[in-house]
Amino acid sequence: MIHRRAFLSGSLAVFTWPLAARVARAQAGAEPAGTGALPPATLRALEASPYVYVSPLLAGGRESTCHGEVWYGWIDGAVVLTTGTTTWKARSIARGHDEARIWVGDYGRWKTLTGRSEDFRAGPSFVARARIVEDSALLDRLLRIFDKKYPDEIGRWRDRMRRGHASGERVLIRYRPHVG
């Protein structure tokens, strides 16, 4: 006869093993934390796309009406971007709205002469936890990615971005896919 405690312990191990295995792989560097929940097509898009579209999530998971296509880097299993401290992306985090919906792909500008385009909603998306980080090495990595992804534009922005981070006028935001 199997005892209840032994049954429950064994059952718990069966149900938690996939999560424990994912965490162990992430810690070993095989899989960035949190990316195991993203579909392979989304991961491929994150590696290849020039843009992500970001919308902070408000109370109850409602999307903010602020959206925007932004330059980004896919670094260590997170979308990383740089932005001004006065932008809605930075202000929403400061107000405690630390979740955002991220769409991946190039769907053109969301603000057009004739209104607003919602084409980006056709792309793969996920919910992420947002955090402002101060990390000069991460900024260097992001700018190296920008050198490759945006070679025609980065020359006009690199020094402004560096100066903005040095003065505190810009911040790095890391968006990690939300698991669970």
C-alpha cells in the first residue's frame, strides 16, 4: 500500500520536474530564463526582427493606448531597449506598471498620416516583466547590436544615447518574458 505522503511527494516531483529542468538549463546557460515558454517562431522573430512594439499593461491587464515601434536587442532572453526617462515606457514602470505586451516584427510605423495602424497586432506577442536597469556593459552590448541592426541610423544616435545614459536622461529597460 502506498502512503499518502509518498504519493504526494512523487506527484509533486513529476509535475515540477519540467520547471526545475528548465531552470537548471537556464542556470547552465543552455536556455535563457523565461524563454522556454515562448514559441520557437517568436524566438526566431526576436532574433531577426528590426523592431518590437511595446505597450505597457495597466491595472487588470488592460493595454495602455501608448504603443510604439522601437529599436531593441534580444539579449540573454530579454528584449532590451534604451529610452528617455520622460517617455511613457519609462514613466509607466516608475508608476508601478511593470508588465508590458511585446509584439515582434516590422509592421511599419504605428502612427501614420491617416491615423494609427494596428498592423503590428498580427505579429507574435508575449507579456513581459519590465525593469529599468543600470548596467554600462549591457548598454555596450546593446549598442553593438544596434551597429549591426541599424547601420544607416546608429551613427546619428550612438553618441546621444551614451550622453543620455551618462547624464541620467536615458535608461535601459529589460523586458523578460513572463512565465506563468
